[in-house]
Amino acid sequence: MYINWCFITQIGIGDIMKRTSISETRKQLSNHLKWVSQTGEDVIIHNRGEDEAVIISMESYQLLEEARERRRQREALDRLKVIAEKNRAAYEISREEAEAVADEITREAIKRSTDGE
């Protein structure tokens, strides 16, 4: 295995972090991709000592995207709750009616996001 292109740091039992420069990444991108694919470990790319980017496996990327989507849904739900509360106060509807409206809007938003709209 070719490891001359980066620093290897033990950060915990079984955890290995690889760091490499942008210039080395240009030269060794194929090796970096093979490393990530074979080991599932990340490669951190730095520029003049500052971490700039990370090469991660597709599995890690998919988990990251799922977490981002859950966060977006939570934020949308929080915004809808605020809107529902304002509308409840403005239209003098019960809390249950406002929550029902918010739930309906939330279901529609989730349906649209999963349908790709």
C-alpha cells in the first residue's frame, strides 16, 4: 500500500486519520480514492497547514446527506410551528386546529422532498 503521500495519525483505537496537501492530492488522487474506498477512512486535505476539505466514502456521504435532510426537515417543522402559532393567534383557531394545519403542510413538504419536486 502506498502511504508516502500523507501524514498518518493514530487518533484513537482503530481510528486512523490521513492528512495530505492539495499538491500531493493532485498527484495522488487515485491512491487517495482507493484508500478511502478500501478502508472507509477519510482523507483530510490541507492547504498551507489549514484543513480545507475531506475525501469520504460514499457510505459516509450518504449518512451525511441523510443527517442533513433530517436537519432540514426539523428546521422546516420548527418554522411551520411558528407560522401555525401566529396563524392561530391571528385567526383565533384552537391549538389542535393549528397543529393539524402544520401537520398537513409538513406531510406535503416531506412528500414533495421525497418525490424530487
